[in-house]
Amino acid sequence: MRIAQVAPLMERVPPRLYGGTERIVSYLTEALVDQGHAVTLFASGDSRTAASLVACSGEALRLDPAVIDIVPHMALMLERVRQRADEFDVLHFHIDCVQMPLLRELGSRAVTTLHGRLDLPDLQPFYREFSDVPLVSISMAQRAPMPPVNWIATVYHGLPDPGPPGAGDGGYLAFLGRISPEKRPDRAIEIARRSGMPLVMAAKVDKVDKDYFETVVEPLLDGDRIRFIGEVDEDQRLDFLGRARALLFPIDWPEPFGLVMIEAMSQGTPTIAFRKGSVPEVIDDGVSGFIVDDVDGAVDAVGRLPGMDRAAVRRRFDQRFTAARMAGDYLDIYGRLRLGQVSPRRVA
Amino acid sequence: MRIAQVAPLMERVPPRLYGGTERIVSYLTEALVDQGHAVTLFASGDSRTAASLVACSGEALRLDPAVIDIVPHMALMLERVRQRADEFDVLHFHIDCVQMPLLRELGSRAVTTLHGRLDLPDLQPFYREFSDVPLVSISMAQRAPMPPVNWIATVYHGLPDPGPPGAGDGGYLAFLGRISPEKRPDRAIEIARRSGMPLVMAAKVDKVDKDYFETVVEPLLDGDRIRFIGEVDEDQRLDFLGRARALLFPIDWPEPFGLVMIEAMSQGTPTIAFRKGSVPEVIDDGVSGFIVDDVDGAVDAVGRLPGMDRAAVRRRFDQRFTAARMAGDYLDIYGRLRLGQVSPRRVA
């Protein structure tokens, strides 16, 4: 199939640093190429792919200090897509909403995956207008705040071959990602303290969260049982997770997916996660982790970790969260689009 | 003629506060309505116009604290325009570049006025692609940093009836606008000091310029000969200018137009302006003001103010910078667009 993938320009594909959407676009693109499809990737010019790359900016916009206004770059990417739209059986957009007026004019076989949280009030009037365009969510929970729109599927994220699972031999609980109030690193520390387990926190601190880190998190560190090691590189993430006894995911926000949970799963490492957003859809309670409602529940779950079968955690990953499975799900959607089985419909 | 005007959504039309583009769109729209045309204004829902208003957001985005991401609002406006494009003889865009991929698909009779400075590197790759779309500049100087594009005209801004001119009886030199390094309020103070004239500065201080104001400007104020009176309301601007002996415009940046110069002119008040950006196109040296190259030249010009004929300054405004003249210039362009005399052309 001739498939166009349209990625955000903020990070390259795959991202040099943080960039969840760009990582997924990369995984999907490479899996589709592996499966023999003719894929064209519209992305920043420094992207790396086995697909045919259409460079829509010199480099990733977030890393280019000369970039002040991203709108001209987005509009230029749309034009590159427009000029070649007829060459593709399917166009798959990962850039939220800016393409939709143009798509109506093109009448393309197009689908859009929404990667972010959808509770921003800005989105409401927009999606009331565009209630007919085919959309894919990354969890069922992600859909909650949206007005009625044309959801045609949920496709969970998937990861490329993660290598052999880890052994959990580091003996620590892990916290991985970003330090911010809604990720609740303070809860992670409380859970570790009360269960007598060491905690290693590998996380980046954005400028906007510096105050929170310094006033709430830093005073709770002791450099021994509760350690903060800063941001880990992309290629150290899986090793860091594989050596952990469990990942703590004590979130307090409507997480749309939570990639780190399946990264841990790929290493055989169970996740102890709070019941919010996508968590009940991603974690199979008692198999790939524990879903809890409060810190008491999380401490109790830490006590049950010795009974967990790390091989079974990994098997669940292999069954549910590989990039090949994700690509298969999308190919099914692309096939329905080509056959006109996902015609745009207007929701009242 | 059936004309669509497409305004930015950041401020209402006309703006409640600062918003040069929205003011011009308002002046143009009302002048076209006055001349009997069927005008439809795409703008924020709180806009006020005698044209037919298509509300593309609840209120002006800059004033709505719930607005975090402006892209969905811009895309929704494009969709509103797309749905009704066939109803218009001409579409006139004032929103820079986001509409252009869609316009190529619509093949509309459309023209875009670029209102801002054009030296942002972000614009270069975009306009190399869109070298064929018809563009209007607001001064010849504004074009300098752009790659070769399809400029079809320069249309200078114009103002609606400004009432009778002022008498310059306040006896002060005026500085009006925004306090920022490139507007050089420090030069204005030096010019006033050296020429022994009082200076009244009516300006807003943006958050980003607070440091500059406090360290550079505030120490130079004396509350008597050099006074700062803060921001003046839209309806006090003309009175403030009309009572001044002259407006000082000692800029140090490539001003694309400089509306305040023609506001002063409308009140019979000459402008002493530095030779930058649009200044030599707007000021007729020796008639509506003086164009100078340095502070010495400006001090010398202050000495020549008693010889200026305020009625002649106003006549120059009436000849060159009314909203009716601006509307006439645009109607000429609209007519050429309808006749296909401004067909898009590709620049090599």
C-alpha cells in the first residue's frame, strides 16, 4: 500500500530527546516498511527512516534557535502533502487539527491519530465542526472530554523489538519520565518509603517544573534510599526499567496512553499504577502490574511483587504492545478507508 | 462587489487594546461598506462592524484566559471561509500565511496583505514555496528581506475621518506607542532635552520590556519636563497627538508602516522621524514632518518646527492617508483579481 505518514515538526522522527508522538510515528513507519509497504514520511529534515523522507523543515523546530513562529512551517508541510496527495492510497496524520480544512477540499482517504490530552477547551468548537472526519484515539479514556466525533478505532501504541527482558536485579523501584505535579513523584517517594524499598528516579525537570522540583521533591531525596539521577538517554531507558523490581506510575491526571508502562512491560517489569486515564486499558491487573487507588494500595502491591512472573509480564507485552501489532491495526484501518468503509459521517 | 475580509482572531475588530492589523481591517471594512459593497468579515465573535460578521471564535483570543492553543481556532476560521468561499468575488486575507495551501486548492480570487515585519527567518522557506500567490505590502521598505514573491501592490494604511485637526497648543513633543528598545524612547528624551522642549510620553510597557523601562527610561524621567503618562485610550490618542508640537519617531528598526505617523498627520502635527523602514515613504520631508539621520538632525528639526504649516500637514493626510483612499486602492486590486489580471505567477 502507498502510505503517507505526516509527523509533527517539533522533534525529528525518531526524536533526539523527549517526543512521544515522534517516537510512535517512527515505530509505526519502520514497521510498515518492514511489512513491505511503500511509506513516505513527511517530517523534519533531520529525521531518520527507511521510508521515503519528505523534509518539511531543515531540522526539528524545537532544536532550532532561529525558529520563532511555527505556523509558516506547518503550512509549508501542508503544501508539500497537498502537492503529492494523489500519490497515496492513504494519508495518516499525527499533527492534530491544522490539516482538516484542506482535507475536506482534497476529499482524501485520510485518517488522523490524536496523540495528546483532549480536555483543552480550545478543541471543543473545532471538533464540533469537524465531527465527521475519521479519528483514531490512543486509548478509550482519551476520548472522554471530546464532543461527539467520528472515532473509527482505538489503536494502542506499540514498541519495536525491545531485546531480551531485564532481570529486575537492581532491586529498586523506578520512577521514569518527567518531574511534574500531575506525575506525582511525591507519591512515588511515599510508596517507596513506606514499603522499605529503594527508589531511583530518572526524570527530566522542565523549566516550568523547576520550582515544584526544588520545593516538593528535592527535600525528600536522601541520595541513598531515595535517589534522583536526572534524565536518562533513550538507549538507557529500557536497561533502567529492566533492572527495576517495578515501575511506579502514581499519576494524578488523565494520561492518554503512558508509553513508559509498556516500556517496563517489554522488560518484564511490572507497573504499579494509579487508576487514571488509560491505566486500566494498558495494565492487566495482576498480570502485567497492579492497578491501585491510593498509596495504601500501592504499598500493598509492592508487597505482592515477589509473586509476579516477569516472563508473564513480557508475554503480555508480546501479545498486546508490539509495533508489528500496532502496524497491523493501522493497516486494517487503511484497508477500510480505501474500501470506503470508513466514510466521513456527520454527527448531529 | 461581494468581498470577504479575513482578520486575525487575537483581537476583536476593531481592537479593544493594541492591535494594528485589526484596526486596519476595521477601517477598510467600514470604508468598503460605506462605498456600497457587500462585505463579510471573518473575525472574533466580539467584533463590531456594519459588515456581515462571521464569528470564528467566541471572543478575541488574546483576552480569553481559556485559550492555550490558537491553532484549532485558526483552522476553524479557515473552514468557515472554505465553506463560503464561492459566495465572494474576492477574498482578502490579513492572517499571514496559514491559508495558502487551502487557497491553492480553492483556486480563489484571493489576495493577502502582509502586515508585519518580514525579516523572520521562519518565513523564507515558506515564501520560496508560495512565490506565486498575490501579496500586498504596506510599504516598499517592508519587502526588503523577502525572497522574490508575487507582490502586486503596496497599499499604504488609511484612517477614517479624524475630525478637525489639533492646534498643537499643548506645547510639548509627543512620544506615543510602546516602550521598547527599537522604538528608542531614550533618543526621544535626548532630543527633547537638547532642544529645550518638554516631552510627554504616552506608551504602554509590555511585560517583556519592563526591565528596559526601569533601567533605561525611568531614570531619565523628571515628572516635569520629561513626563511619562502611561497608556492612553484609543479615543484620547488623536487629542494627545493634536495638542503636540510634533511627534518624535526616533525608531531603530525596519518599521513596516508606523500608523502613529499618519495619526499625527491627521491632526496637523508634524513628525520628526529617523530614516528607517517605511519612514521615507510615509513622511514628505519638509511638508508633513522631517526625516533625520541622527539626534543632531532631530534637534535641528525641532528648531524648524515654528515654520511648519499645520494645515499643510493635514492636507497631506487628506491626500494620501484616508481610509477611503485605502479602500479605493484595494478595490482596484479586487477588480484586477476578478478580471484575472493578477493571475498567480511562479517566480523562479
